Amino acid sequence: MAPLARAVLLDLDGTLLDTAPDLIGSLNDLRAEQHLAPLPAGQLATVVSHGSGPLVRRGFDIDPSDTRFAGLRKRFLTIYRERVHRETRAFAGMDELLAVLEARHVPWGIVTNKPGWLTRPLVAALGYSERSGCLITGDDLALRKPNPYPVLQACDALNLPPEACVVVGDAQRDVESGQRAGAITLVALFGYVHAEDRVTHWGADGLIGHPLDILNWLEPA
């Protein structure tokens, strides 16, 4: 029998929230400043959840060693901070999931590599700050996913052992972090998973197509 969890730990970008519209919008705002035409979302889809560096690299076809790269990345982050929650929303079904978890008194938290100065305003603006049992961001700790330490810290914050928590994410680093921590792991197929991602090779405990599928991995109410 598959293990069952008593708490849920969610990745942010591509799992809890669909942040792609604001990330891609910010990149195209930056391209407009550079007198370049906007890029279609599909051209950026495979890198949108991997942070500002890959987005700028793809958006300008520029290597990080280029002298212009650091300045473009810094300006991108400034633009993104100004519009961080303009179009970002929870994925369909996520708010229903959180309502069920809270009704059952199942704690949930967020574990993300996104830096806190971007994460906290975003989470607060969308009303999740007071609801989540913990929030571990990319600059809270010296180590980030795929290291297990962020997941272990989140479990400690919820006063639960890792084996009692299910880690849900849309990237291999989320699964690896959860696995190394000793947690149950699920791949959110509704997130930023693409055809070239070999999700069945990541070794997760399960693949889910909708947020409410997480309920199947929890101890009975």
C-alpha cells in the first residue's frame, strides 16, 4: 500500500500558482524597452519555471557570460517585482484543494526556490500568507532544492516527520528534494511540465493531473 500523508508541501511556480503570464509579460516588457518585438508564450514555456536567468537567456538569445546579461537580468527582476501578481492566479482546482485541507485541519505549506523578496509580496497579495503553515523561499536558507534541506525545514515548521508529508511540484528538483528528505513525492502534471520532461524517470511516488488528486495521498479524514 502506498504511504499516506498528513500534510502537503507545494512548490510555488507551476504548482500552487500559474505565474507564467507575469513572468512572460515582464520579459516582453523588457524586450519592448530594448525595441524588440514580444515573444510568443510557447517560445518561453520550457524555461518559465527555471528562474530569471534562463528566461533572460532564452528571451534575448544571450549567454550569461555576455557583458549585457547581468544588467538585463537585473532590469527583468525589477519589472517583474512591479507586476508580480497582476495576472498570476492559482491553478484551477487549487483553491478548492486548500479549502478541503483547511476544513480537515490538514496543514499545508509552500517550498520554493523563488527569492523571498518576490515570493512574500506575491503570496500576501493573493491571500495565502496567513493560511499557509510555512513558507520556505529560495533565499531563506543556504541550500535550495534539489537539496533536501528546504523540505526538511518545512517539515520541522509543521512539526511533522518528512514521511508524513507529501511534496508536490512540477520539476525534477522538487521530486529530488522531497525524495532525499524522505517525503512522499508527486508530480503536478497540470503545471509547467513539457513533452521533453521524462517525468516517469523522476522516481516520484505518483503523477497527478488535478490539485484535488492530492487528496488521494492523504490519510482519511
